[in-house]
Amino acid sequence: MISLTPLCPGCAATTEPIQVEGEDVFRCPACGRRTYGTVDEDDDQTLPQYTETDEDGSVVIYHGNGEPDFEATAELASQDGPDDEDDLNDAEPDDGTPGAGRHQEPEVRDVRVQDLARMAGEVWVWLYGDERGWRFLTDAEYDPDRGDSSVVLTFSDGTTGREWPWPQARMVSAETDTVPTVTTSGPAGLVRR
């Protein structure tokens, strides 16, 4: 029997058919990308946005094709401000010990390389397949309209490289004076350099 499901345009895994607002689309179980499965990837830009709740209970907004919409997610989080005031009053005081008060360690998250262009200078990155491990990102340039679809990444050690926009990476939002010790999704296990 021949499979009628297309391969994921992001990671080339076999997709699964799903229904989104009454439309037949496909979702990649490996990277979460959604697609109409047409030859033209631009068609996927018209897929409707959706939300999911992560392990922490935070709502994340995604573009229709499965890319995280960081701006919309941040906007949604900022609208939750007044409800959090009660949490602040109930929180234990932060005495500097790990886990005290409201401090929560940054999380290791999966992202697409193209999304790093919006976060340069703020994150530690581990590119899938890169044996060098965690590197602090200082700059990222991505402009698909200029005709070059690659992402130019610059790291704190001065090295640069070109990466395809779709392969995934792991990312931790943390200061440059700390280093993540964990590579799986969840708390980053930060240590001081």
C-alpha cells in the first residue's frame, strides 16, 4: 500500500493527517510542523494559528505551520499580569537558595533555526547534529526575501556559520555567564562559568 501522506517540509519525517477548522492538513510527529502537503510551501503560511499548553502550563501560540509565534506568545503572557499579583503575595521569600521564592530555572526548548534571528544575544543554542554542544548566540541574520534562505549565526567565541532555517535546535534563554548542562526538554541545569 502506498502512503498518501506527504513528508514534512521541515525535517522530512512522515506526517500524519489531522483536521484543522474543518480542513484536511498534515502534522509532523517529529517536529510538530503543519503543512497542507502541497508543492508550494508558501501555501502553509495560510494555515490558521493555534495554541498549545506546555509542561509548565504556559500557553504558547503557534503560526499555522507549527512555528512558535514568540511575539504573540509574549503579548499573551503580558496580558496575564494582574492575575499573577496574587501569586506574588503567596510566594515564599527568595532567600537565595535554589528553588526558593518564585525563581524558576530557564527551560530547554526546541525551536527552529530561523526563529533564532529574533533572539540573538539572549540565548544559548545547541544545533541538532552539532558536536560542539551549547554555544552562546550573539547574532543571527535571516531574511528569506533577499533570496538566500540560510540563517547566518554568530556565536560568542567569534565563529559563524550558515544553517538551514528549518532544522531544529535546542535553546535556553539565559545570561552569557551561565552554561546549560542539560540537553533534553525541561530545566536547563544552569551552572556559572
